[in-house]
Amino acid sequence: MNSDEITVIVVVCFYFAVAILIGLHYYKKSESISDYILGGRSLNPYVTALSAQASDMSGWLLMGLPGSIYLAGMGKLWLGIGLCIGSYFSWVIIAKRLRIYTERSGDSLTLSEFFSNRFRDDNRGINLRNVSAVIILVFFTVYVTSGFVGAGNVFRMIIPDIDYVPAMLIGAVVVIAYTSLGGFKAVSWTDVIQGMLMVFAVVFVALVALDELGGWSDMSRTLEGMSNVPDHFLDIFYSGGEPITAVVLISCLVWGLGYFGMPHVIVRYTAIRDPDDLRISRRVGVVWTAVCLLFTTLMAIFGRAYFGETLLENPENVFIELAGNLLPAAIAAIVYSALLAAIMSTADSQLLVASSAVCNDLYRSFTKGEISERKLMNLARLVVVLIATIGAVLALDSDGAIMQLVSYAWAGFGAAFGPAVLLSLLWRRTTGRGVFAGMVIGFATVILWNTFLVAGGIIAGGGWCIYDTGLYELAPAFLFSFVATVLVSLADNEPSEEIAAEFDKVQEACRRKPVSSHRPFAKRR
């Protein structure tokens, strides 16, 4: 092992140690299940913003997305544009409403509990709480698996002497440690560090690569002189040398719809101390997302020019390869830590939300006896370990591309919960049966469309595809889920006076302007 590898290991271990110390710090401060899974609704706007966006992007930002751009060109930027638009409207449309509604509707700690309380589900009929919790478990298992696969691949790249399995397990153990110990606040504050590392890394590597290539003009000429670069590589209206079709454009832009149904992202909205502070969170979060997506796109383009005629064996490693080739070992190690941070910042949030679904939703639903807050927190910690173990086992022999795993889970959450969240917050006539129907239709459509109508689907590796539509499954699934929710709600009885009155009070509270000038960290009466 040479000195550069030792430097990388030392820096990465230091980063891991900081994350675990944060977990230990908040282990002693979690006194209730509300503290553990929602931080006692005490986050400031900046932590809320960085935590929400960092938990959203995952290793997809620095591996999946640049890999696709490296191969196909600027046309893949439409996916980033869709995400920026979706992120903005998620903050504008649902953030404040969800923060107020979850507190007023039985102080709901999870998305599943919110649906149950919002529609006064008595568990004798539609059982929204359990159904939504099961959907969360199914798709988060896939999502967590993608994170562990990414961690294993990163370790193999930065430390060639280590095999995939032990590399993947190291990442899993670190995430398990600080997530299970410190809960929501530990996850949120580590996400802040991780978010700062991510934006630094992607901007820094892109600028260094551009300087190495001699600037934009020289870089463009280099690409034009390469025989293996698709035509119109720098044209946003082309992908893989072919003009962007309507189906491809829709498939990229529709990613933005996923934000409305991401449990691990929108839970941050409900944890902020003051709903009015979400205006600042929105600005910080949207700017962070735009900067990261822009420089990720540029970094992938520069990577294609830098490595010339020799295509990388795994395009998803373009970020790692650039950092390793262009930067001194100590700085490269910080960049590698940022990549691990991108993976961990999503995996930790997903594990915590999945654990909350089991303990706060399923467990409390099926057990009638009382359980102390301390025992419930310990159970939540145990569930984090169990779900992570399942994800690690699934990741042991996984050769699936990170982009494919993430897109599947993103579609699942976006279709199952996106219309449900939007209509629950915005439409007075929405009913519990309508939301239930929408969830089931969205969930089923994602699975069936990906299996039978998309080439290379997750199940059977695309072997069961009947006809390749080329359309990302989130588009039809979100539409079908939305329509089903509306139609079933209209066919159902109108909401009770109690439910309607609560809805009206929440809308009134959302329209009310802040009484005093903004003071982000001031205590409010």
C-alpha cells in the first residue's frame, strides 16, 4: 500500500469518525420517539434545506447522472432540469402545508400516520397507515440496496486492494452506526456536512478538469475531434447522437414529479421549527440543487473530453477517475469522502424513515398494549439494523446500475405518494378511499410497467418485457394514481364535517402572513 492510498484511507476514516461522533452526541439527547424520528420539530431553515437536498441526491448525483451524460451527452441535462423544477414546486406547494397539517392532524410523525390521521382511518376499512408503510418498506429496500452498491464500488475504486463485499459492508456498518444511535438529528446534521462536501467536490473537480483541458473552446474542439463521441454531444436537444424525442423528454422531465412523494425528503419539511422559515429553506435548497446538477453535467462532459478515445469501462466512475487523475491524494480523498457522503446522506434518511414506518406505524397498529418511549426508540434502532442488513445482503451480488435502481424506487414513491400528498393538502373533497386507490394503482403501475413495458427492467432483467415503450414508468403511474384518487374520491361520500373543518383551518393558517420580521434562529412565542 503506497502513501497516496494511506492518505486516502486516513481522510475517509476521519470523515467516518465525525459521522459516528455526531450519532453518539445525539444518542444522549433523544428522549422520545418524536425526537428520534422527527427531531422534535426543531430544525433551523438551513439544516432543513441541506438535509432535504442531500438526502435526495444520493450517489446518483455523482455516479448515475454523470455516467449517463458521459455516454449520451448534454441531452441528459433535461433530467436535471426536471428535478430542479420539481424541487422548487415541492418547496412552494407542499412544504408549509405539510408542516402545518401534520402538526394539527394528531401531531403526525410520519407520512403514513399523516394519511391515517388526515382521513380518520379507523383501521377497520382501508387501513392507509399500514398500506403506505408497506410501500415504504418495499421501495426503500431497493433504494438502500443501491446505496450500498454505490459504497462498495466507490471503495473498490479508491482502495484497489479491497474487494467489493468488505468494501460494501464497511459503508453499511458506518451508516448503521450513526443512524441507529442518533436518529433524526444525527442524520440531519451529518447531511449538512455531506451536502457541503458534495457541492464543493462537484464544483472543484469540474473547474480543475476544465482548466486542465484549456478552457471551454479547447474542450469543445477536443470533443469534435474524437471519433467515438455521439453527434451533437453538446446540444441539449440531442441524446446519444439522436434528436430528443417527446418520449425521452417526458421521461426526463417527469422525474420532477417524484419530489411530491419522497418520504425521506418531505419529512424534512415537517421537522422545521417554524413553518415560515421554509421560505429560506426553499431558496437555499433550490440553489444547492441547481448548482450541483449544473456542475455534475459539466464534470461529465469534461470527463468525456479528458479521457479521450478510451471509454471508461464503467461510465458511472467518471467522477472518481477524474479526481484520482487530476488531484493530489489529500484533496482527492476529500472528494472521495464527498462521494461517500452522497451515498450515505440518502441511505441514512431512508433507513430512518423505513424504521419509523415499522415502529411508529406497523408496530403501533398491530399492538394494542402501551410501550415506553425508550423501548420504542430501542426498537427503532433495531429495525434500522435489520433493514440495513437486508439491503446489504441484496447488495452482495448486485451488478445492477445505480441509476436503474434509483429510478425504480424514485418512480415507486413518486407514483404511490405524490398524488396522495398533493390532493390531501390541496383538495377538500379528497377521501381516504380515494387516496388508498391512488396508492395501490400507482404502486402496481410502476411494477407492471417496469416489468412488461420497459426494456431492461429491474425484475428478470427485462426478460419479461412485452413491448418497449421507452417511457419512464413514473409518467403513466403518476397519472393513473392521480386520476384514480380523484375518481374514487368523487364516487365516495363527502368528507365528514370534522375533516372538512380541519382542512379549512389548515388552509387559513397557510395563507396567513408572518407577523414579525424573519429571525431564523430566534425563539418564537
